[in-house]
Amino acid sequence: MLDATRSSVASPAGVPAANRAAPAATTLDTEFNRGLGLFDATMVVVGSMIGSGIFIVSADMARLIGSPGWLLAAWAITGVLTVAAALSYGELAAMMPRAGGMYVYLREAYSPLMGFLYGWTLFNVIMAGTIAAVAVAFARFTGVIVPWVSESNYLVAPIHISEGYAVSLSTAQAVGIALIALLTWNNTRGLEYGRVVQNVFTTAKTGALLALIAVGLVVGWNSGAVSANFGDLWSPRGEVDIVPGLSAATAFGLFVAIAVAQTGSLFSSDSWHNITFTAGEVKDPRRNLPLALGLGTLIVTVIYLMANVAYLVTLPLDAIQTAPSDRVGTATLDAIFPGLGAALMAVAIMVSTFGCNNGLILAGARAYYAMARDGLFFRAAGRLNAAKVPAAGLVMQGVWSSVLVLPRTYDPATGSYGNLYGNLLDYVISAALLFYILTIAGIFRLRRTRPDAERPYRAVGYPVVPALYILGAGAVLAVLFVYRPATVWPGFVIVLIGLPVYYWWHGRKRT
């Protein structure tokens, strides 16, 4: 399937493709098939954003924030930040419509080092860890339908490698790895195969979410829950301490609670920018990329808000806060269709996570392609196969994502196992947020350093809207730094480990 000897662009004799000078970032890629129209691009945005988070994270957010009104406000803040970022990001996407997305924007706005540090973190944790997490989420909910698929049904029992870590292969892990392998293989066959899967599954899961909202608002309408939740929107109840002595009961505590809760809602709304990784395959990218970013993020923001309204008209807040395993969507459907909710939600989440992972897998390899073309990643990742897709990069990403499925965390006090990728994703949320801030700040920098560059689309509301995102995301990052430092420092350490790796690659490139 891989064509290790072919590059879609001819190389000068004796000069490896990955070591040639990269074309100007503002020109169009010519080596890819441009097979993604506006609808396809929007489906990549929507499909990459909607996974399993919207069905789960509201429980923890409700515990932290403690009131129905502020729960909805927290989701609204996430939506405003996400749409503001997408509207701003569109300027960079239209200005530099090349494969690689944020890697290219950071490289051009700051330096190749900054671009590499993002690409390093993307490959090792952000993309691979998310793919692993979504694949195992698919397997977990498959287990609701097929009980044999379980994280406690082992093909290879946990092998402890230290006091807090082990490696295992459960049937759920095996199904997750099989899903990664299937979608990776399908995407190596060509853009058309990945596009069709994305469109079908994104349409299906969007329809499933809309059906959940409609059923919740019409059939699930619970006058007791509506009276309790909307009759007293703002009073905190059952909230937990963010740190000892600080909860959402005070104004400052509420601000901190909303900022901390953003880690859940922002993660559920993440990956909206993945379409820019595939800019080389989007038709008329200078027009369609900004449109897809704006439309996709707006659609998901409205759906997420309405889903939470559906939860609140069906369940009292304390039922959301105490939903078993935080599965708020399942609890909502169970209240409407007793005995059937778990199975119905399991099918919906299986469809959702399948489509989500296809979008992640499709997009990620294009970033590594751009890095390899700059001589900052494995050379094979910078080549296209006969189907004009970066198959080697897809395989590398698939293998590493599968590896991240295997390690487990272990709590000796309870004898329970977790997943290492979950810890890694917790650690890099702050680092990813910093990269978003830097990318949006890059608009201001490029306006100054390249004032004459062609900008087919200019950020809506510049400079207010981009500044709004930087200030909002910066406030969330600052709160996490103070009140959740254990999740911040490891992420920055992972990023900084990329420094010696960059200089090694840079030296290897010169050699």
C-alpha cells in the first residue's frame, strides 16, 4: 500500500524531497488531489469536534459550577471562544492554504522551532492521544451492546512495569486498536475513501444529537426538573471545592470554577482547526477554509448548548452531577426510555466516535507531511503514495496511537486501572491552549511583518475578536496554572523535550 520510492513532485537529481527548500507558504499545494468541497470541509470540522465528550463532561462541569445557569454559561463561553478562534484562524488559513495547518502558521509567524514544538506535541500526545482516547471510548460503548468487549476482560493481563503503571491488552483495548487500524488503512487508499466515511458518519451523528435534543425537549420534558433548574438558574447547589476552601459559592470561586470547567468543554470542542491540516486537498481553499471553520464551529456550538438544555429539562441538576460514570447522555435517555437508554446512547456514541476518529486520522498525517518536507520529521512521512495521500505518515500515526492504547495507570490503594493517554491529554490541554493563543497572536505579528501579503479573508472584528480569544483563553490558562498546576507543568515539559529533538533533526537536515 505504501510507495516508499515515489514523491508526487519531482526532485532535482540527488536531492531528497524532504530536504528541498519548501515552496512559499502563501502558494497553493499542487501535489494533492483537491477533493474536499465546502460541505466536505465543514463535515471534517463538525466531525472532528463531536466525539463522546458532549455526552459526558457536563457532569463534572455541573459539580464544579453548581448551578444550571452557570453550566449553560460555561458552554456558551466555550462556544464564543471557539467561534472567535475559528473566525480569526480563517485569515491564516486563507493566507497560507498549504498542508500542515497550525504547524505552518507558527513556523511562518515565529520560527521553524515554534512550528516544530507544536508538531512534536501534536504527533506524540495531542493527536495520537486523542485518537487513542476516542478509539477506546468507541470500544467501551461497544461493550454496552457486546459485553465481551470490556476493559476488565483481558487477552493479556496487566503486566506491572512500576508501582503506578502497567501494560495490558483487554478486549476493549483490542477493539480500539482494530478501529485505529481500520480507519488508518481506509485513509491510505485515498482521500475519497476518507471523505465518504467522514460525510456519512458526521451526518449520522449530527442527526443523532439533534434527535437527542428533540426527544429531550419534547418527550423528556420533566416539569419537576424544569421548575428546579430554570426556576432557580443561578443558585449553587452540590458544588465541590476547586481547592480546599474555594467553591463556586463566591464570585471569585465561580470565576475559577468556570475557568477550570473549560478544560472539559474546550476539549469537547477541540480539533475544529483540523481541516486546515488538509488545506492542500480543499477546493478553492482561500474561500472554503474560512467558511468551513466558521460554519462548523457555529453548528457545533449551537448543538452543544441545546444538548445541555435537553439535559436540564429532563434531569434535575443533582441527577446530572451524579450521573453513573458521568454518562449524562445515557441518564437522559434512560429517563425518557427506561431500560433502553444505555443501548440507544451506546449506538449513538459508537457512530459519533467512529466518525470523529476518521476525521482525526485523516487530518493529522498532513501536519507530519509538512514537517517532513521541511526536514523535521521522518522523510517517508513527506511522500505521497499512488493515491496521493501521505500513507507513511498515516501508518506512523496509527502505530503510535495504538501503542498509547496499551499502557495503564494503576492505583495501589483501590486496585483500579486507568489509561495513560488520559493523563497525557490532561497534561497537554494547557500546552495546546498556549499554542492556540500563539497562533491567534500570529495574526497581529504577520499583519506587522508582512503587511503586503495577500489576505483573501481578513479576521472578522479584527483586532477585537482575536484579542477577545487571546484574553479569554489566557485567563483560563492562568487559572489552570494557579489552581491545577499538576496538569500544567507536565504538558510544558513534554513540549520542552522537543527542543533537543528539534536541534537533532535540524543538524540531521544540514548533514
